[in-house]
Amino acid sequence: MATEESSNGRGRFSFKVLSTAILFPVLIILLASLRPANGAVFSIDLGSEWMKVAVVNLKPGQAPIAIAINEMSKRKSPALLAFSSGDRLLAEEAAGIVARYPERVYSRVRDMIGKPFESVKQILEDSYLPFDVIEDDRGAVSIRTHDKQSIFRSEELLAMVLSYGRDLAETHAKGVIKDAVITVPPYLGQAERQGILDAAQIAGITVLALINEHSGAALQYGVDKDFANETKHVVFYDMGANSLYAAVVYYSSYTGKERGKSTTFNQFQVKGVRWDASLGGQTMEARLVEYFADEFNAQVGKSFDVRKHPKAMAKLKKQVKRTKEILSANTEAVLSVEALHDDRDFRSSITRKMFEELCSDLWERALTPLRDVLADAGLKVEDVNAVELIGGATRVPKLQVVLSDFLGKKNLDRHLDADEAVVLGASLQAANLSDGFKLNRKLGMIDGASYCILLELEGVSSEAVEGLDNVLVHRLKKLPSKMYRALKNQKSDFRVALKYDGTLLPPGAISDEVATFQISGVADAANKYASLNVSAPLKTSLHFSLSRSGVISLDKAETVVEISEWYEVPVETATLDINATAETKSSEEGAPSTEESKDEEGRLSTDETKQPQTDSQSDAASVDAPSDGSEPPKEAAAAETAVKKKLRRRTIRIPLKIKDLSKGPNQHLSEKDIKEALARMEKLHQKDEEKRKTAEAKNSLEAYIYATKDKLDSMEGVESVSTEEQRDNLRAELNEAEDWLYTDGEDATAAEFKKKLDSIKKSGDAIFFRLEELSARPAAVADAQAYLQTVTETLELWGESKPWIPEKSKDEVRNEVQSLKQWLDDMEAKQSKLPGHVEPAFTSELVQGEVNRLRSKVLLLNKLPKPKPKVEKPTENMTSENKSPESSQGDDTAKQEKKIEEPVGVDGSEDPKSELHDEL
């Protein structure tokens, strides 16, 4: 169904014990082949309230794995978005307006994905979130913006949050990044996971895998530890903003081969996971909100209920969150909200003891997942070696006391960063799944499916399903996996329904349906081959896969037909044997291992099964023999021995059509829906880009106005380069621009801000340029005169050190020196007659340009090489007749000596020691 997983990195490693385990790095990640800057990968820890982003990047100067900070230099960002005054706001910007416009700021977007409309509506009502939600054509949730202008599917909203995470990663890596691993809580079902994959596709993210949060934490925990001499059962207890889960992870080691040597590898396996998807930090905050709301209502009186006023509730919730955090470190906290409603301030306080009493029923609920997961794993409390607390809500002191009492431990383990462990562990998996990183030390991982999935078939015969296992996916079945089921002698089309085991459904689900498929083409295949000699009952094969992201799909369906037929072969090549085609047995763990053959019309098999000749077959092969036992004619004998008839069996595989009939929230977005969402995202992106440019242009104008005013009043020397009138005119322009900026310019475009800035810079820049030139111009003249003196001295030295430089060339340089001296004198004389408030006669830049032009000529002459000495040619009367071989050889030697008598450098030039180099 979904193609969320890249094939990159698959099959790269193998284990003796965990043959399909995933491998991860420890501290050093080595690059297999150098990739460009945009070859980085990233991970997103997608929570219901916050999101964190980590980047894996081997670019020089950057940490291999690092948390990407946001524009406020924070390591986590609110998972919020808003639409206000026609603009889209994300993360911190959205959080800044939540108290004023709660109906415009959308939170808990992840929790809206893949759930029925009524379930989401209940979640929002319980959280006092005043969103305008509507039911879409699938029975899922869409949100209508406050201005009634736009309607967005929940997947589109989540895509905006994910795209913000991608922007953070790209800003950190300074390049384009697309490949990512996204974390999800373990209780998400098929619809939720597929919805997140659709949202990532809209956001332009290639999802390497969805990883369960507990697996990310387990990776981060075990990556720097050695389990060669011990095994460990570690419980990861995570209470976040709105949910809680507990997972048992078993760490061990095994011995395998690497590069021909025996090596010990660490590994872990998830033994169990249980959750409470409606218990988290916000559940405790809700108790405080109700407490303070009742108190405020009592103060106002007259049957007033603050709960009916979204803006007041948004303010109260914001302060309650701070109060709860204060109570984690103090025994008492004060709550203060200015103008909570109708300009009425609210002041109150609460003790930690009272807070714990308000949440008294929650502490026992918090232990339930822990008890259940230990029972699932067959462990007692004393079998647990460590309990790692992660998630922000685990900082509540009472929760820690309850957990410690249950586990019989005084201190709980906090080796991991409660906020960042999951996203850092997910980044390790992203590095492994990417094809651009070679991992050093390795950690094998086995995680499993969160739900048991059953297979139900409609329209099949009892014979077809006889002995068929209807449990397709057992709970904690390892990810990824392949499943295979075979139906016997099915001759009609049918439906495949995948359903959750009724004992455990995803939170908010109102149906046990996972997916439904219509399988067609079975009847056509049965009719087509009914008249042929079918040697075995028809077999219909169904091939399922459970992806690394926990999404199940029906990948292929086919009807398998075996046909027996006679054929003739020459005697000399005939071989009598038996090769019966063994019918592949159905296996839960995977499809048959034999290669799939091709159809007669392009995909049928050409496998053959040969049978030995029976007596009847021999008779059939010699029907032309005479019955009286006499010698057959030579022609008949030749015909009889020329060919033999043999029986073969062909296996034909006929692909069947699969149509997804899933309804409700289980129906993921179609290609058309995704294309439309991508187009809308592109328009929003362009609008955001224009908004960014406009903000930058506005800030530049504003900054220039204030900086220029400050310079006019405080910078020394301004009076010497400007008149009072010029300064007053500039101040008037600045004041006019400032007034425009906060009135008519409020809705101006980037181009208008730039035009206004360019206008006032014409006057301002001219004054401050003249001020800079007061010191820069004399310095440039002094440097030029010093250089001219150096050139004059160098020309004199060249007469002895470089006599080969032509006099004509040196005279040209002397003339240039004199010309430049005269030009400087003329310019200084002209400048001395000008007042400071007018354009200068010449600038420091002009002086530097003239000096550089002369410098280039001098450097070229200085590099002129010394001419090589001429070699005398032999006279004509020196012939070969009056030379002896010895003398000839001596002459050659003399020539060689002649060639090397001049010292030369390594590049063939003259000896550098003999040449005088001047510093210019």
C-alpha cells in the first residue's frame, strides 16, 4: 500500500541470531562514500504538544548527531500552527497568539490523524479547544479556519508541522534534506500510521521508517553499553503530555562473524508494551484547570461559567501549566492571571498536597500499564534491572514516589535525557537506513507489532479455508515481516478483510476494521483453464507484508494452476525421470522460496515436470507397429525410434486484481487528494517566503531609520561633512519614513519597503560616506606615496640584481610613478579647496585602484626570468672521420656538463639563491 520505506541499507548486514535485525552506530559514524552536504538525514520526535528534531550530518565543523534548534534558540518547538490575518504561523509564532486567539491556533494535530470524527470532537471538547471541525468524505476530521476561507484535512495540518521540522533540519545542515525517521507512540494503529506517512509525503519528506518511541529510547540507552557479560531487562516508562506507555526491553549479546572474525554484538528485543493513551501531563493540568475554574466562577457569581469563554480558558490553561511545573520543585505555587475575563484579574494558590489529592485516582492508573507489561513479559518486579523515566510528566514528584514504591526502589534511573532520548535514538536508525553512512559499532533491534490482526475471507468455500490460520499478525510480531496464505480450489472472486483482535483496539477506534480488499480474476482464471488437464486443485496465494513502520499491506494475489500435457522429444535426447512439482505449503513467515515463473501470456511459468513412460505410454508411442509380430518396414522403424512421448507438468501463475475497499478513517488519501494537498502546500510556502522577505525588508528599513538617527545625534565629525540644512532634511526624511512604516506601510510589500529604504539611503549614505572618507582618504594617499617610494628604490636595485630587465620597461614604470605622484598632488590640491559637505574630488577606493594597477606592472617585471646562456654550435670542419670513438664520447660528456653548469631551480629556472627578490 504505502511506499514509505527506502530500500537503502537493507540487506547490508546479517546476524547469526537476529538475521533481520537493524544495526546502529555507537559514537562514531563513518561515511561509506563521501556524499554532498545535502546527504544528511534527520529524525522528528512528533509529540502531541512538542516536537524535537535531530540531524545526522558528517559535514566538517558540525557534530555528527545534533539537536536542531529553532529560531528562538530552543531545542524543542511547540507542535502548533495557526492562521491569522491571512498568514500561516508555525511553532513559536503560533504559540505567541494562543492566549489572544485560541480558535486560530491548532494543537494536538497528531492526535486527529486516522480517528473518527466523533472521537476527535470529544478529545477537543475535553481539552477546551474551540476549533471549527467538520467531517470529511471519509468520516475523518478536517478543520475550517476561523475566517471560513479554507478547509484543511488533518493530514494537511500535520504536514505543515512536519515541514517546519524539515526546515529546522535543513537550516542546521545548511542544505536540502528529505530522508527522515519519525517517532510515533506504540498505540497508533494502521490508520494513524498511514495518515502520518501521507502527511510526510505532502511535507516533502521521504520517510525511511516510523519508529515506536520506546525503540528510539532503547537505542539511545543501549548504544554505548556492552552486554557481552550480562543480560538486562529494562523498563522504559514514558509519560508525555497526553499519553503514557511502559515497555520492557531485553538486552543481550551474541557472537557473529564480521570480516571473517568472530565478534560480539549487542542486541535488544522488545518483550512487551502497554499504554494508557488518555493519561498524561495535560490530564493532571486538567484537574487544576477545573479546580481554578470553579474558584473563579465562585468569585464572579451569577451562574457565570468561565469554561464557556475560549479566550479565558486559554489564559487559564497557560498559567496552570506553569503552576504545575512550579509544584514539581516547590510545595506551594501561586497562580495569577491578569484580565482573565471582562478585565477581571484572578489570583489564587495551591499546595502540592492538594494537587496530589485532586489527581488521586490518576496515580493508580499510572501503574496499570507497568503491571500489565510485566505480566505480558512474564517478569516479576525483582527481575527488572533498570527503570528509565522519559517524558516531561515523569518529573511530577508524586508519580516518582508511586513508581518507586511499586518497584521497591528508592531511586529511579535517569541515565537518559527525558526530552531528547527518543529523537536521538531515532536519528541512529535514520543513519542506519540511509545509504550514506557506514556504522561502526552495532546494536541489533527487534521491535514488534502493537496489535494482533486477523484475516477474514468473504465469498470463499469451506474447502478453501480448511486449516487456514486466521491470525495473520500476532502481537509483537517482528518488524518488518512477510506473511503468506494459500486457498485451495477457490474458483470465484472474494474479499479479504483485515481486522483487529477485538480485545485491543487503537484509542478512539469505533470499529475493528483495518482494511478490506476485493480480489477479482479468480473466476476468469478457473474458467480459462477448466478444459485443460489440470493435475492439481487450483491454489490462490495471498502475499502480505508488515512494514518497518508497522503498516500492513496486501502486496500480491495470484491463482496458481498446474497443467499436465504430453509432448514429443527425439530419442537420442530423451531422458526418463520423475520430477514431480511439489506444491508450496503456506507459511506464516513468508512466501514460497521458489522463483515465481512467468505467465503463458508474459507471466506464466515454463516449469516442466517429466513423468516416466508407462506401458500404456509405450503403446501409445509405438501405435504403428504391426500386430502379427513381423518385422516392421524400415521407414516405420525409423519413425518409431525418432521420437518419444513424455508427460510434463507446467505451473502457471495468474496475477489477480486487488482493489482497496477500505472505508472511513482507514481510507488513506488518494493520489488525487495528495496532489491537491501538495499544490496547496506550495502556495502556502510561496506566501510564507514572500512574508519572510517582506519582514526582512521591513526590519531593514526600521533598523536603518533608528541607526541613522542615532548617528546624526551621537557620531563625531558629522557637522564637518554636512550642513545643518542637510541634516535637517535627512531627519525629515527619516521621520516621514518612520510614520509611513507604522501607518500606510503596515501592509506594504517587500518591494515597497526596499524602495523606501533606497530613497532615504541616498541622503544618509552620502553624509556618512564623506565622514568615513575623512580618515580613509588620507590613509590611502599615505600608503600610495610609501609604495611609490618603494618602487623607485626597487628600480635602482634591479640595475644590479636583474640586469636582464629592459631599460625601456623600467622607464615605463618610472613614468607611471611620476604620473601617479602628480595625480595625487593634483587631487589633494583640488580636495583642499572643497568644503566638507560636498562630494569629494577623489576617494580612497580610487587611490587604491591606481596603486593596484601600478603594482601589477611591477610584479610582472619582477617575475621576468633570467635568459638562458647560448650554446656554441660545432664548426663545419669537425667531421666524423677525424674523431675517435673516445673523443666523440668525450664531446658528448662535455655537452652534458655544458648543459648543467648553470645552477637551476626545481622548476627549470635559474638558481633562486642567485636572484635578489624585492619586497613590494
